[in-house]
Amino acid sequence: MKAVRFQDTLHLETNYPNPQPGYGEALIRISRAGICNTDLELIRGYKGFRGVLGHEFAGVVEGGERDGQRVVGEINIACGTCSLCNDGIPSQCENRATLGINHKDGIFAEYATLPVENLHLIPDVITDEQAVFIEPLAASLQMLHLTHISPHDRVIVIGAGKLGLLTAQVAALTGCDLTVIGRHSQQHSLLAGWSIPSKFPGDLEARSADLVIDCTGTAEGFADALELVRSRGTIHLKSTYYGLLGVDLTRIVVDEIKVETSRCGPFDAAIRLLARGLIDVDSLVDAHYPLEKALQAFEHAGRKGSLKVILDIA
């Protein structure tokens, strides 16, 4: 099969072995796949990953009891026996593999495998293109599970990229006093269309936010968050970081600032929001590329200000 593989360099293989589903797994023919910032970080050396990339997808099961079903899939493959699995937190399984990120080939390929228990049906009202956003939307929703947002809170989202624009829409559902910091005119236009206020960097007063949600994945973004949050406020980190950060821990301690984080989230809730039309993902698609032009797609996805780039596979 054709697959996009990272092994020192990113390349397209045309004769990569077809995956063979193990016990309890499904074989999935991938139809659409999205390139995210984590994929871009992986080819820069994050996690030391080697293999087929990708974890945002829509596909069709081939074979077994779920043959022909349109599905998306949760990316954490848990052992089911460790203490965290027994506590009902499989996303933090001590022995987990992670689709296209850690010890598990991903979905930038014609076929992939996942445990059947990881799969979720895609309702007919959601297109394959929209379904690609279910995984990152679920990750945005996990923020609400771990950080309470009141309608009275002054909230600032930093980083109006793909994840930041999803997270901003999720935060807006709480009725909070929300502002998003964006660097590009396209981001401000999208936010205006959703009636979400936006500002350019440097336009907001220091220490003015109860909660700052950092979706940048950069040291500069965290420093900006620390500048904007008030004493006893909260910074929520919503993106992974490549490399180590230099952090003003003294400010965090002296001003008693909480730092909270979230990662993977509830697929069922993300599917409901999309099915009800409460989150706009169509406006976030920048471009489509066939799998054969995956290298060009990665170059496009890495451009400053680019939004979601989708690989059309099936």
C-alpha cells in the first residue's frame, strides 16, 4: 500500500506492508486524514517517532462485524490492566501506544488498524472532511473537563491556529468574556464570523485575564500567557511543545498561578457538537492533497498562518 513514513526524512512509500489486524482490532480503509501540528513536530524530532504518521482521520471498516461502517478512532491504545486503565483513564495508560505518535503506525496510508473499542460511528450528517476534526475537537473539549469556565470569567485564547480556533469556539459555548489573540487577518475574519472578539498581539492589558488558554505550543506563547493572566488566575496549556521551555517559575509561585493541561478528550461529545452544527469546521480547511502529494501537503501545512490541510486517500 501507499503510506507516508518518517524515517530520518519524510517520504512516500508505494509498497509499504498492509497492516494486519490483531485480536480485537479492525482494518480501516482511510478516506480522509488531517495534518496537525503534532505531525509537524514529529518530523522535527518530537518523541523520536519512526513509522507511518497521522492520527486525525475518517475511514471505512473492512471485514468483521463492523464491515462497511464509517468511523473515526480514538488514538490511545491502552493495555486495559494498569492502574490508570482500572481507574477509567485509558488515555493515560502506563503502557499505551498512540496512533501515529508512539509505537503505532498512523493513518497517512491506505489502511490502518485500531482496536474496535476505539472506534466511533460517523453520523450521516457529518461528512468525511468534517469527521477529520473530531479528534482535535474532542481534545479541545477536554479543556472544559479539567478547567472550569464560568460565564463571568475573562478568558483569552492565545494562538489562533487550527487547534486554537476550535478551542475558541468551545470556550465561547460557555458564555465567558472571551477574546482570541491572532496574528493573521484570516484568523480575525473567521472569529468575526463567529462573533468572537479578537485582538492582535500586544493589544491587551497585562494581568487582565482570569484564564489564559495557550494553544501556541511555543515558549513565546507561554510567556505571553504568563504576562496576561492575573494573580491567582489559571493558564491552561492546550498544545504539545517541541523542546524544553524556559519558564518564570517565580512569577507562577509568587502570584499563585495555576497551570493546568489537557490532551485527548470525549469523541461522543465532539460528534454531538458537529452533528448539531454548533462548531464550524468547514471554514478551517485550507487545502486538499492526494496521498501521492503528501510532501507538498506537509510543506503547505507548515506555512505560517495555514489552517487544516487534508489528505484525500480513498
